[in-house]
Amino acid sequence: MSAPATRRWFQEPLVWLVISLPLSAVVAGFYTLWLAVRSADGLVVDDYYREGLAINRELARDDRATALGLEASILLTATRFDLQLSAATTSTLPAQLKVQLLHPTRRGLDRTLLLNATAPGHYASPLTPLPAGRWHVLIEHADWRLSQRVALP
């Protein structure tokens, strides 16, 4: 009688199936760890209470802009940011404005511009190209604020 042929452990397909399941979980765990370390948590605010208190002050600034009759139109090109600001009285137009371009999900892409008046009600500043997508634009002065949303191609 002949003895049955024995195979080594690495020649058995069932062994590789048993090994592959935990090994795939370990590989997926390392990939998840790599994603967590690589990407930033830009949406987390450190102090929610302080942020909540600031909301009322910001709403008052929005109301002030409405009371002044302020309206803005924005022209974005690849290298320039142009803003046309109109008000009920031209005496309320400042010489310099602060403009924030805020990405809704990535804080690292946010930009802050200081626009100088080139003509009454017209402001301009150079701009580095922005990634395509939706952006929040905040136009601010000491006592008022305008906000708009723009979509870049």
C-alpha cells in the first residue's frame, strides 16, 4: 500500500484563505491610519461657546450693512479680484476693505485680501488662482459686513 502524498502547508489553498482575511484587515487599518494622519480636521472649532457668543455681533454687522444700503458685485479673474461697492450715500464707502475668501470645507485654502479703493466704490487686489468650487466671500469693514457665495468654474 502506498502512502498518500502529503503537501506542505503553503501549498494548501485553505491556509491562504485563513491568512488573507486577517491580513487584509491589518492592511486596511494601516491605510485608515495613513488617511487620518495625512488629512487635517479643518472643521473642528476649539471653543464652541465663544463662537456662539460671536454670532450675535456678526448678525448686527450684517444688519448695519443692510441699513447703509450696501451692495457688492464681484469680478474674479485668474490673477485679480475686483469689487464694485455701492451704498445709499457715497460718504460711507471706506478707502480700504478686508475680503476673506473662505472654502466651505478646507480651512487651509482660505485667503484674506486687503482691497484698496482705485476709484469711488471700486476696489481691486491681485489674487493667486483659486481651486474650482464654491466659496464664501466676506467683505468687511469695522462696523459692517457683507457676505456672498460664488462658484468658480
